[in-house]
Amino acid sequence: MKIFVVQESNWIARGPHQSHHLLERLVQRGHETRVIDFDILWRKKEERKIILTRTVRTAQPKAVPGADITVIRPSIIQAPVLEYVSLLYTHRKEIIRQLDEFKPDVVLGFGILNARMAIALCHQRGIPFVYYCIDELHRLVPQRPFRRLACAVERSNYASADLVLSINEGLRDYTIGMGAPRTKTQVIRAGVDLAWFSAADREKKRQELGLGDGDLVLFFMGWLYDFSGLKEVIDGLIKRRDLPNLKLLVVGNGDLWDYIQEIKAIDGMDERVITVGWQPYETIPDFIAAGDICLLPAQKNEIMQNIVPIKMYEYMAAGKPVIATSLSGLKKEFGAGNGVVYIDSPGEAVTMAIELANNGTCEGYGRQSRLFVEPNDWETITDCFEKSLELIIRAT
């Protein structure tokens, strides 16, 4: 099976996301994959050219060793607004080129604009198009004036796709509300590698990080969005100077990185807030194991309402209790009694963590977490994804 992917995010720098896990496993199984991506991070580069020329790279695997994927990045004009104008031309040209040369059996879309173009071109050629929803995409458009237009295009994409996959029930409901025919929708959840997390070395990693046996370590990983809730968590740590053994371990980078480094310069906080930046994916189980309570303390905003980040499953596969904001997507996915403790706002995370530690319920919540995700083995999830693609190919 030849799979062609169109997206408007940086395949190489971001993730691993659901797409990396699934497609790398399909490559491991002998399927061939090519990806068109877009460098959404160009604005953050201190030095950049106005015109970014087309590149073709073999991306290093993020989840499955040896599963190399060809990534094509069409040329764009790296300037506000002009980035979209140039994308409309260069991505369409590249999609046509790949449909003619690569001759995919199915096209998988994660973006908005290039997905719209790919759907039209696929319908002309009789190639099935599968839309995979892992975010409410139009809400992520950085320029607020463009979001209404992006919403209209996204709505059209859901209505026109041959199959619409979602990572959770909340997003499936969202796609149906956006125009996807219910009969063409399906949920394929995130997966976990249970054996991988079971082999984590907690004690070794805690020693490397300078953590003692008496430390209560809150853990967060991923992109440090402004709305991630980490500011409120750190404020909670500062207020509890009477608990010097209460610490926060952060694995990742992003918008709040500089802010966190400034906070660490405050007397005594450098030892209580530990930041290690991005880490190789194969080392993540050890870092999660080093923590005692995992966090998803996101602010309640439109972006996060229906999202279930893949790290939730990874936290739970590691057998950790999770403190998370009571977002509708999370509650619909995990419900009650499955290892997730809900809070109303990010500012409650530290108080709740102290309560769990004091009443001795962390271990019990951790067992519940692990039991809940045990059916979500990555191989089983990949089997489901592979079958869905094969069925839509035969049906088209």
C-alpha cells in the first residue's frame, strides 16, 4: 500500500504524534509513505531566507527505529500572509507531482488548505482521501482574522472526505458537527507500548536528575504552550516554599521556556523546577517513571476542549496518576475511576497533588491508569488503522 500524507505542520521538528506512530509502524510492515509538510516554526527562527526552496529529506524515525519516511517540503515565501498565498501554489503543484509520480493508493490529510486541494485532486483521479482529526484545526491558525475562513475550509474538508478518522469520541462529535456524514466517521484512539514503559528505570533517572527518595515530583512533557497551565503550577510551587521537596520536572520546549528559566533564577527555585528540554523519544519512559504524579493542567479554552493528547495515554501506560483540567474531551474519553483526577483550573494542580500524596492514593490511581490503557496496544491500534485504509481503498 502506498500512502501519501498532506499536512501543514512540521513533520520533522514536532511530535511524535499519532501520525508518526501509525505511519512509521505501517512502514515497518512494508507499506510505503511520503509526506508533504509545512514548517510552521519559521517565524521563530532568528535567521531565515524570504524564500524557502523545496527540500526532500528522509526523516529520522520518531517512534519506530528503522522506519524512514520521505518528507517533501515545498517552497514557500516566509512572510506573514504570503506564506499561505505561496502554499496554495507550491503545495498544489507538489500534490499533483506526487499523485502522478508516486501514484498513491490512498491520501491521508491532517491539514486545512493542502487537504482541500488534495481532496479535489483525488476525486478527479478516483483516489480515496482520508481525513484524520487530531485537533480542531482552524483554532490553531495563528492569525485570528483568518480563523473564520479556515473553519469554512475545514468544514468543507470533513463533508468531502471519503473517510473521517478521529483520535477520540469528542473530536468525532466535532467532525460530525462540522459536516462529516456520521456513516463516514470512525474513532482510532492513541496507542501505548506497555512493555516499553514497564522496562523504565525510575531510580537511575531520579539519581541522574538529583532527585531524592523524599521528593514528590510532578511531571509534565510536551510543547510548552502559553495555555498549558504551567505558569499556574509554578506559581503554586512558589507559594509552597514550606515544601522544598515538592518539585516539577518538565520535558519539552516551547512558548513558556524563557519564562520558566526566569522563574528558576529566583532563589531556591532552580532546584525545584527541573527543565531538560527535548529528549530522544526512546528515553521518555525513564523520565515519566522518575515522576510521581503526571500533569495536564491546561487552561479551558476552545483549542483544548475536545483534545486528548497522546501523552495522556503514555502517562497512564507508565502507571501514573494524572491530574488534569476537567476538559470535555478528557472526561468523555477517560470518565471517572480510571486514574485521572480532574481539577477545575490549572491553579488547583499543586494543591491536589499534595492531597493525593498525603492521603496515600497515588498508587491506587496509578493502577487504575494502567488498567484503562492496557487494551490500547500500538500494534492493535495499527491493525485497526491499516484495515480502515485497506477497506476504503477497496471501496473506492
